[in-house]
Amino acid sequence: MTKDVIALTPKMPDTRSLLAGLFAGGPNLGLTATGDGAILQLCTHHGRPLVSVEAPILIHVSGEAERLLGASVSAPPLPYWWTETRASTALPEAEHLANSVCGRLTTLLGGAVWPRGAATTRMVTASGDPSPFDTEDSVAAAAPGAPAVDVLTESTVVVLSDRPVAAFTTWLSEVLRTASAQNRALHLVTPADVRLTLPLHRPLAVPPNRWVIQDPAGGYYDGLSGVRLAWRNGTFTPTGTTVADAFTKHSAPTPERQLTIAFRTIHVPDADLVLGRSLETAWRHLTGRPPVGWGTAEPVNLPWSPRQLTNLARDRSPTPTHLVAVGDPDRPAIATLRTTRTTASVAQDITLTLGYPSATDVLLDAIEPLAATLANEHNLTTMLTTLRAAGSDLTLPPRLEAPPVPVSFTLGERDVRAAGLTHARHPPLALHPRPLGPHTRPALHYPLGDGTNSDAWTTLQKLTSHLKEASGAT
């Protein structure tokens, strides 16, 4: 059921090579663009999108092909070009056409096609006849400028994928944006052996979006909750509260750990502000190295540069900017960063997750010094640290896993002042917050445990309720 085909080439796909690839469907196909020109679409004469071809991406970041496509992928030496195609299942010829587009690119430019064996250079004739995916519930996905998807109904956009790791690609981010603008849900449908990257997990975890798993035993279930699903009235809906056996039967304890630090910083929007420095500080503090790359989607393609990151956020302001950063392949770490501009400030909401082979490798003693540095040097407002038993490769499988457990909570100096220092230092709990920074205006760090006792969630809830009593917000 492969629908995504990727060409990895040492040379840039220029106009000549792109035209050779796009001509794989013959002269009768139409060509349109979406995503501000970043995505080309081959369409039938009826206007139905067959294949989406993303603008080639120059990859400067090591390990991205292996992280997203598997260790056996044959990526050219850095830097190389990543050209991704997406074949819609709405028409049976689309997959063969995507294979031919990528096969023609690598024939001209060298490199490799993923998945192995997909490449071809033969001409593909597109009839435009609908496939069994077209039902009474579906709406023809022929809107000009809309991304090619597998099923489109009045309420839901359905995308089918079976690549080993489903990632937050440029194409899928455009699908999410378009679906949200049209008040539609995005339902990503995959087999049970597919995993999600953390950047894609976050939008799919927000209703009405959903990760839908094809149950090997038949039917469907939710990849995040395990609840059984059925296709009704043009969308996937729960059939009750029953959890699919496949969601729990392969669940087993793991020694590996994921440490997540979610924090916010607030800054005065002056001309000298450089974004991303607080993220780099946290990364260096916990790994001894900075991030190696950043980008607006996956694969992450740009060498780490806070100044370039800042320039992009400034160009997009006041629209929020969503970014992804990754670390060295031998030190798994990934982060999402969202910058928001208001009339009075610039906020950075950062979630950094690191993978460890075992619980003993997690340096929990490093969290409080990190909180102190962020509070004293980067205008920290809040920071929540959690730990959970999960794969160190930082992907999410569609099965039951241990939930995260709070380790600590930090309240920045500004919010301590808003809550009142005396009030913030004396919660009605057996907690002894530690002051960080100047004695007269400290931030407060609240240790909650070592990440093994789920009662820490109750403690955190009571603590935040106590702080809100005085400040109205944390």
C-alpha cells in the first residue's frame, strides 16, 4: 500500500529533470501548484489530483533519511536533495505515476529511490476513472490549490500512509492547514506497524484530528487511545469504549526513557532579539551539544542557526511560526518551537524531548540548574519536566505505553511576583520550592519526584490550582 515515493539525489532537480519526471503521465495531465508554489500536482483532465510533488529540499542535516525512512535507506553524502511525491489512492494509476516521477529523476541525477524497487521510467496513462475509494460519502478532491488526499468528505480529510515513520512533512502540514481552514478533521490511516514522529503526534492528538490504525484482526482503532473506530457518515468515530486487543497485547515494559522539558519564555520585541537561544541553552545543558538542524517540517534540512530562525519568524510575524529542531543521530533529541508575537512581547513555547537507553542514563540532577539558567538568562515563565518509559528513538507506536510522570515544575520570576512570593512559596502540600536567582525576586523550582510515581500529577494539579488562586494564570 505504498503511496509515498521519495527521490534522494546528489544533484539538484533542475527544470529539465523535473519536467522529465512530470511528463511521466504523458501530455494529457494538468499541472497545478499549492502551498504557495511549494507543491506541484499532476491532475487528470477532470482536475482530480493524481500525484503531489513537493519542492526539492536540500538536506544539510545528518541522519534524517535514516530517522524517517529506516536504517537501510541509501542516502547520498551530505548535502543531498530530497524530493517527495505523494500518490492519491483515489485513482489506481497514481502510485505507478509517482514511481515513474522519482525513477526518472534518479535516472538523470543519480541517487536512490525509496522504497527500494519502486523506481520505474515507463510512461503511465491516467484514465481519470474513480477507484473503490470513491463512495457516496466522498467528495471529489478536485478543488483548485487543495492538496491531493485519499478521501475528502464534508467533515473529514482522510490520508492513507504506510511509510515506516509518519512524519510532519511539508505536504502533510499543508493538508493540516487546509483542513483546519475548512473546519475539517484530518484522519491519518496507517497499518499497525507504522510509528509517528513527535512533531506529527502533537497535531493528531488534538480533536477532531485522529490517528486511525487498520487493525490486523479487522476494523480500525485509534492509535493514541486504542478505542475501536468505524467509518460512519464520512468520518471515523468511536464504536464505544472498547479498546482493540492489538493496542494492548504487544505492550510491554521497556528500560528506555523519554525526558521532556516543556517551557515558555517571554521577550521584549526589540531589534536585537534572537530567538532559539533558550532552546540551544537547554540542548547544550542536557547533551553537551547544540541542535544540529532546524526547519519548518520534516525532514529537518537546515544547519542550526538561531539568527536564520529569527529572520523567518520576523518575516512571518504576526502569524505564529512553528519549527522543528533535531540533534545528532547518536544522541536522540527533537524539539518543537512555536513563536507568537503580541503587541507587548514575543513568546517562545518549546517542547524538547530526549531519548535514553535506560532510566539510569537520565540526569535528573541537571534539571534544576537548567531551570536556574533559563530563569536568570532567558526570561523563563514556566517549565514542566516529565519522564516516561518509552522508546529512545523518540517515535510513537500505536500501542499502549506508559504515560509521562511529572518530575518538576518551575515558575519564573514574573509569575512568582504575580502570584505573590509568600503565596507561591507556601503551597498546601509537602513541597519545598527552591528559589532560583536573586533573593528579592526569585523564580521558584518545585521538585515533584523522580518520574516513577503517577501521584505527582495530582500534586502538580493542586500546585497549579494554588498558584492560580492569586495570579489567575501560571
